[in-house]
Amino acid sequence: MTTLLRVDASVRLNGSVSRALADSAQAAWQAEHPDGVVIRRDLGRNPLPATAWPAIARMAVGEQPATDTERDQLAEALALVDEISSEVKNADAILLAVPLYNYGIPQHVKVWIDLLLTDEPYLRGVNPLIGRPIIFTLARGGGYQPGTPKHGWDHSTPYLERIFGDVLGMKIRKAEAELTLAPVTPAMADLIELSKVSESEAHVAAEEHGVGVAKELVANAA
């Protein structure tokens, strides 16, 4: 039996493209691997406290909590690190659904990553995640491909690739939809058809990645 950790970041439940793409990847994974277990963490709807990482950072440089509130924040932060790290390390694969917000990574995803990287194994240079698969399902409201006016403005995808690929050594697969705001933005009306094509292709990619990861896990377990 293998485990897929699904982490959602969109603040929306209805109409979220990143969630819809993750649904496609998850469904394909489960169809290929019906005995697998899916664990969910919804950062968009249940964000982690923004005070958590600063509390641990202060401790790391030798600053002790000065008040009961700071002590409570530190205790909560340490418990969250244990919880988050256990979820990630115990997962055989990760499905990370992230929308582009204000040209960057959502704040609540950054908190999650910051807490994960404060876990002791990573601080000691021990990386239990090398080679594990991770699927990104990414949604961007505009167009950011080479040749577009906003090329280079997507500061989320390169960051995610740096952390999960270069730092943690995971095997990245991506399903990416662009121009997702075209159907609801009058100024983007002439891009609606392109947005539909992009989203459709992203769903195909998400399904392919779900199947591919499931097959890889089953083969490795055999």
C-alpha cells in the first residue's frame, strides 16, 4: 500500500483550476492504484499560522520566548513541524496544487515549506525525499510563456522547482494551465479559446502524471 499526500493551496473551492487539475491527477492515480491511500492537507482553506516560522527562527538563533504568548506560539510551531514533516516523509508521492497569486507563491504555501525545511533532518543535511515523485498542478491567470508580455513574471514555478527539485531532490512532473482568468476578464475575451486549450491540455498532463506515478510506485514495491 502506498500513500499520496495531496496539498491544495487555492483559497477557492469552486472554480479553482489548480484543484480541478489535482482532481484529475488524483483520480488517475487512484484508478491505477485503487489500494493506495490519499492524505489531504488544504492550505488554502486551513492556512498554517504565520507566526509559526518566526517563532522557530528566533529559537534557532538562541532567542528564548519572552512571554506566555511567545511560548505558546513556539510550542504550536514545533508541533506543526513534526506533523508536516511526518506527512511529507511518510508519503510515497506528493500532489501539490498551486495557483499563481500576485506573480508569486501563495503565502500559506511558503509557510508550509518554511516549516518543513526547519525539520532537523534537513538542517543536518539528511534528505529522505531524494528521488520521490511530486506532481505540480499549476494555474496561472495570465500568459507567461516566452514571447508574452509577462514572460518572466511567474516567480512561483521556478521557486517550487528550486525547492522540491534542487533542494529536496524530488522527481518533478508538471501540469500547467494558463490564461485561467480569460473567461471572467472582459479585457481577455479574445484569449478564452486559448485558455480552454491550455486547461484541457493540462488535464491530460495531470492524468498522465497520475498514472505514471502510480505505475512507478507499484513497480518499485514489487
